[in-house]
Amino acid sequence: MVKSKNPYITILLQGCLFWFWKTLQPRMQLQVVLLLMMMVMVQAEGLMVLEMFQ
């Protein structure tokens, strides 16, 4: 998930993400997941377009 040189920072980040996830409402969780999926798709399409133009 979140990788870092320092294992303590990684654990801290994962703890913060888990707490943040727990405090969100279920509907908000779904919106966050959809937003992340959209961002990944946009990045993938952007990379494909860049490769086409090279």
C-alpha cells in the first residue's frame, strides 16, 4: 500500500489511512473508491497517449 524507507513511517501512514477510512461514511467510502479508480484510469490513459505520441 504505502511504502517508505522507514518502517515506522509506513506503519504510521497505514494507521492514519485506516482511521480516516473508519471515520468516513459508507457513501463517502464509495465516492473515495470511485475517485481513486478514476484517477488511476486517467493516469493510465495519459501514459498510453504519451506512448502513442513518442
